[in-house]
Amino acid sequence: MKQISVECRFAADGTLEVQRIYLDGRWLAVEQGRQWVDQLGRHVLVMLPGNQPRELLLRPDTMTWVLRPVGGRETRVV
């Protein structure tokens, strides 16, 4: 699995704003959509360059990020 890194800001209410992600050896600016929290962690919908929608998941137990296809299973982990 390839590693990703996420540059983001956490707000006082627990929401976050994703600025960019490090993927395949380079930083990519992303557009952010909605976010929610469930038993898996905090989910954030993002649009990668080239209109590629993805879901970022921040796992609270390990504080690692997972990048998944929208509605799909895990593909990349930090």
C-alpha cells in the first residue's frame, strides 16, 4: 500500500479542513466536501485533481489516514 499524508486544520468543534494530501510522491491540492463521524472515525469527502472523488478516513485508534474510493474499501494507508 502506498503512503499518504494529509495537511489539514482542526477546528474547535472537531471538524477539519483539508488543504492538500501527499500522494504518489507529490502534494496535491484537494477540494473538500462533506464530513461525518461514525464508529470507524472521521470521514471527509475530497475531490482529487482530474475530478477523482475519494474519501479520507481518519482512524481514531491509530490516528492514521486511509484514502478510499467513494463508497469503496481501503486503498492507501499512512
